[in-house]
Amino acid sequence: MKVRYFALLRDITGCKEEEWTRPADTVGGLIHDLVARYGSSFERWVMKDGKIWDLVMILVNGRDVRQMSGFETPLKPDDTIVIFPPVGGG
Amino acid sequence: MYAWQGKVLRVDLTRGTFSTEPLRTDWAKTYVGARGLGTKYMYEEVDPTVDPLSPENKMIMLSGPLTATFAPCGGRYEVVTKGPLTGAIAAANSGGAFGPELKFAGYDAIIFEGKAEKPVYLWIKDDKVEIRDAGALWGKNVPETTDALREVTDPDARVACIGPAGEKLSLIASIMNDHHRAAGRSGVGAVMGAKNLKAVVVKGSGAVQVADQKGFYEACLAAREKIKAHPVGGTGLRMYGTNVLTNILNEVGGYPTNNFQTGTFANADAVGGETVADKQLERPRGCYGCVISCGRGTKVTNPKYAGEGEGPEYESAWGFGGDCGVDDIDAVTKANYICNELGLDTISMGSTIACAMELYEKGCFTKEDTGGIDLSFGNAEAMVEITRLTGLVEGFGKELAQGSYRMAEKYGHPELSMSVKKQEIPAYDPRAVQGIGLNYATANCGAAHVRGYTISPEVLGVPVKVDKDDIESKPGLVKTFQDLTATIDSSGACLFTTFGIGADEYAAMMTTATGTTYSTDDIMTCGDRIFTLERLWNLKAGLTKADDTLPPRLLNEALTEGNSKGAVSHLDQMLPAYYELRGWDADGVPTPAKLEELGIQA
């Protein structure tokens, strides 16, 4: 699956996007794998109180997981996952 | 009195006289200040059918009770007048330090009446007020004017002025203050130009007294801590500015591209906040009392577009970027600088160029008409050049200087103007995000994202995620956001504080600052009252329910690609419920019962 990063997650991961080959059945599983890979700086921007932060915007094929099954949203190998840390504007 | 200074400066430009008068405290308590109080003064003193560019229109500059206090981000002021772009009530909000300086000089508001015989500027140093000749400044741009006026008045004075666009009555002209800050929308700069008023220069040495110093300090401190602790208000906006939204809106399929012909832009990342941070950002900047620092101090080193200044914000980057099909961030930032220098609203400018590009590609005018400029989508050089010409109101820029609606109407296609009440729509496609479309259609100043920023819950999930495609929840959501925004705008604080605090915190700050008790409900009711008075003004000005709509493209043409493919705006299904929630009848007219509830005498 393809994982795309924005804002400071690009600095933390060192890339704009990457092919993620390690199996992850759900969004939650993927995020935990990414935290394991990129460490505390990544964790700081996606986790809060031991859970995935609900202000983190995660899209699976363009759909916000907060309007799907949240972090239980299932993933397939050909999915594109987009992750924005909490940001805003106007 | 506390928080308010209790004094209004009234300037008769026709006679060249001025006077001071007590602030109407009864109005201040119920309409708060800035946007709300300005609307009340307009409602009581100006015929809503007046020609906006005539001497009979008034222009009011107002601070709010929290302006220049310890309140977080208390650096705002408002310009309230009848907007020449829209024919509706205009309330253009700006930051920087001009508003606080006005307050330090001892004034809550300046009411400008009439028209000066020749160009003048107003110089205020506390109680000393002078109307001075501005003949030598006429024709100068914003930085030249600002620097020249500081030289002849006070090097620390704050300046709000117009550039050539306002002088030449462009309907998309802004009023600029502190060099880079804009009271941008609805053509307020043209009102100033029509009055032959080049600038307002202020230096104050006073202070603002609050009713309960300890309580106010504690309320402000708590609010500041909440904003600083919030990931958006405390960190996100400082790091990437508002333009971080480019990629977000593009990913959800709501990034208007090529004059709203699509909702995705292939190279959006090239004009996004991440790219600005990598290539142009010198340092984040904040307004008076700011704890957020969303402003972008930038520099473009590319010789073709070299310059230095502030911006672009998300809306500006979108207007000159994706909406024009331009993916060159240096060109985008250069166009932003030109607008700041010549005094143009970046949102209306970008969207008007996009409209011109569509008209050009449809053959409504040719290269001969444009003076040799190839206005094809994606032409960065043309985009920058036509911005310059519009700011100077020269060549084909004269066409664009009237805004997209009048230009498109002239060439037989008013439907290609992406505007509401003739004011250009900002950077969120209402087909992809339903609530923001309802807000655009009902915002009293014409299309504006900062009248009810439902993007926050609908897209960002702040404070909680709301389904962007749902329509049943949106009338209530939009009303709530519009009402809270009206009070915050009127308080003199920055709307971005809502990335951290809400009505509870504003109730605490307003109560301790003013000595008048405001409950959380009062904060929302004040907003409802202000919004409803604006509506009454518009109805008296001749606007009707028919003006609460969106361009036909957004209602009828489904998005053809991207992650909101197939979507249209369902405004017609949301509007009746919205009117009902507001206490308006089926024609959008506030009912007598609603007016009584709000204490408004029509």
C-alpha cells in the first residue's frame, strides 16, 4: 500500500510518500507500525493518551476514516493512505 | 467605562471638520464592538439604498472591547460600510497593530462621513486630530505611503491606507494596514478612495482599563494556555501557516481548480504550505497580542518574481495557484505581494483572474483585447501581469478591477463568476463540503469563509468531526458558527482563537473586561443579534432570498474527478431549515417574534 505524509510528518519520515509492504489489516495497525518505525517524534503527532489522536486526519482512498470505521477501518494492499497531523487554517 | 474607551471620533470630510462624542454604551453592550457596533451605527445613520461610492455612504473603523488588552490575539479592527462590490453590508476585518493603536489613542471608532474635496489623510495623536493634505501621496503604493507618512508624523505611528486600486475605485480594492495586513473584502478600499481619504495614521499613548484586573488576567491566561496547548492553534498554524490546507482540500477533492471546473489540482503540493516553508519562509509573524503566529514572513529569490513581504495565506495561494491552474509558488507569492502593495483583495483578485481565464479560453475575448496577454489557465507570467494591471487599473486590468461578476456579465456569461452577492467565493468547493456552501450563500457580506468556518469540523475534525457530505446537520452547524464568529469579530479578537477556545472563554473574558455579565448563552445571542441586524440592513438595501444562492455550476454540475467525484451542493435542501432555525420566514425575513427576542427595533 502507498502511504503519503504531509506537514511535519514529512520531516519526521524524511519522505512525502512511500510504499509500505509490511502487512497491516487496519488503519490502527498501520499507525502502530509507523510509530514503531519512526519513533517518538512520529508518535507525538499521531497519538494522544495511548490512543490514535482523533484530530489526526487519515484518509483511505480519499475517505476520512473518522467517517468510516475509525481506526478499525480495514486496509487492502492496493489502498492509498494519507496522513495529516493536526493542522488547520482558514 | 471599562474595556471600551467610551469615545467615538466623527470626521466630516466634506467640511474638513471633526468632533468627538460619547460611545453609545447601550449599543456597545448589546452589539459588543467592531463588526456588530459598526453595523448598528450604519443601521441607525445610513440609508441602506445609498450609492456605496457616494458621500452619503459612511465608513467606520472600529476596535472591539478586547482589542489592545491582554486577551489572546486581541489585535483586530473592522471596517464597516456599504460594500461597493456587493451592495450589502461590508465588515472587513484586519489584524496587525493599527486597531490597538486606535484604542491606545483613546477611540473605539472613527466614523467617516462625506467626501473630501481633494486627497487628504487623517493624523491622530491621542486627542490631537488633523486632516492633512495628501496630494503628494496620491498614486503612491502602500509601502511608499506608509513609510512617507511615518516620516512626517511619528516613526512608530500605525498606518491604514489605500493603494492605486482604491484611489481608482476598483471594486475589489482593500484597505491595507501595517504594510501587509488587509481589511480585504467587499471593496472597502474603493469607499475610502471615493472619499478622497488616502490614509489614517494613528499614534496613541493611553491604555485600556478593564473592570476586574485579576479576573481578566486569569481568564486571559487560561484562554492563552488552551490555545497554546491546542495542536492547531499552538503549533500547526505557526509551522506551516494557513496554506497547509492546500494539500488537505486537494486530497478530499474540494480544492477549486481552474475557476471551479474541477475539485483537484494535479500539482497542488507545489503551491502548498509545505513548499512555502521549504522555499520562501523567513519567519512566522503575528499580530498584536498574538499567541499563534500564522503569518508568513517570506522572501522570493527567483529573479523573475523577486520580492519580500508577507504571505501567501491559503486563500491567496489558492486564488493565484490552483484556481488559475498555476503551480509556480514564486509567481503565486509575487502576485500576493503585488496585491499588498497596490491594495487589492487577494481572494477576489485570484478568482477574478480565474474567471477571466475561463472567458478567454471560451473565446469571449482575445489576446488583442487583453493587450497581448495570453490568459490561458496555467500561465503564471500572465497571472502576475494581470494582477499588476488590475491593481493599477490600467489596460485590460480595468475589466478585472470591477470584480468577476461585472466582468463576466459584460462578456455575456455572469454564470462563470464564482461569487455570491457578487463577492468571489473562497477556497473550498461547496460541492465537496456541504456546510460551507450554506455559509457562503447566507453570509451577509457575500461569499466569505470567515463568517462561519465550518471547514473546521467538516474537514479538519476540530473540535469534532462532522460528516462533510451530510446536509441535515448543517443548518444548525452553520448558524452556530456564524453566531459565534459574529461575536468574536465584534470583540476585537482573532477568529483563529477558536483553534483552542470557544464561547465559554469569551464569556469569561468579556465579563471581566467590561464589568457587564456575559454568559455563554449571551455570547451566542449577541452573535445572533449582530447577524440578524446585518440581514435587516441587506433586506432594506434591496437584497432578497434570491441572493442567498450559489453559482449554477456548483448547484448543477457534479465534480468529475477526485475524492468528491459526483458531488453537487444541496443548498436548496439546507436553506429552508436554516431560515427556520434563524427565526426567519420562508422568504428569509426575520419574523417580528425573532426581532423582539433579540431586542431589535426594525
